[in-house]
Amino acid sequence: MCNEKNCIGVIIPAGGSGSRMGGVYKPLEKLYNKPMLFYSLDTFENCDEVAFVVISARDDKVSEIESLCKLNGYTKVKKVVTGGKDRQDSVENAFKCGLFDDESIKYIAVHDAARPLLSLEMVKNVFSAATEKGNAVCACRVRDTVKRTDSCDIVTDGVDRDGLWLIQTPQVFEKKMYADALEKAKNNGFTATDDSSLVSADGVKVHLCETPSYNIKITYPEDVFLAKAVLKMRGEDI
């Protein structure tokens, strides 16, 4: 297990359109008194293993995020870059910004900007698992009954939920492992919805790290109410 401080570089893709939230730019949408993005930044800022954070933002938000991070004292946010046409391109743009060439960076962690309920305990657990196994991905077990339907939404059969997981972030990988997976995906024209799929496509076995189900991604307006309830329950400075 790696016990080094400052050995992990974090990428936060924040270039989405927020279409399912009515077109709002989610990373800067406020939960209580601060933008959604800042809750995750607070966690990474207080984590010894994190060397720096690179944010990949929508082009028209790059300057605003840079200014807000500086104004609010986020010293680990070293660069805000322009995102790409999709999530994978946005992550790649951040990865190729030059900071990750530092040999002291052993691992890459990718975290969704719209997952504000990340805790320091979750981060420590997934980092520990990744440094032991080479990679680790936050996830929670499926708890509800799962059904498969046809094109008319008629149930055709049930799905055994044993062994089914909902994938979350952060997702953490050895730097070379991740670089190789990115390069292979680009060469093969392969696009994935998450980084664990990139690594799996390169033949790597991906390890899951169980995290709470409330580590949700804010996707729909009702998710904001759930996030606020969790923050209030945790008694954080909201």
C-alpha cells in the first residue's frame, strides 16, 4: 500500500450541459450556501493523499470557476481546462494538461462534479483500496428489485440483483494503467460512460469499493432535495 502524501492527481469533469436539470450548470448550482462543486473540493482539499485537482469545465465557465476557486482558497485546484465534446474527451483534456507528467503522481482519481456528497472517509477507503490493488471504483450494491422490459415498457422478466452494483465515483487507477486505457480507447474509437469501462476494455480487472448509496449524482431536480437532506443529516457546514 502506498503511504505517500501528495501521490494522487484528481480530475473533475464538469463540462456537461445539465439538460436533465433544465439546462442549469450543475457544478455551480448552489446547495444551501455554496456551489455543488465546492463540497467535493472541500473533501479533496483536506485529503493528504491528493496533490492537486484539475477541473475540466464548459468553455464559458472556465474563467468563472478559476476565479471562484482562487477566491475561496482552494489551493489544490491547479488548473481549470476546457472540456471536450463528451465526458471522455473532457477527462482526457485534463489528463493531458501537463501536471500529471510529474513522477510523484502515482494514481489518477476521477470524480463527477455532480456528486457533492463525497466524504473524507469514502475517499480514504477508495484510495487505500486502489493503492493496494492498482485500481478501485466506488460503488453500492443494488437493493431494489430489478426488472427487464420490452420496447413498450412491459415487464419481460426479472433480473437477479445478486452481484449487481451501481457505479459511482471517485474511480482511482494507477497512472500508467489509466494512460494506456485512454490511449487504446482513442485509437479504437471506443467511447465509455465511465472510466472503469475504459480500463476494463483494456483487459484490466476492476475492483469495487463499497460506498454508501447516498453518494448520488445530481441528475434530476428531485436529486437536489435528497442531497440537501443528506447534508443536513450529516450536520455539515451548509
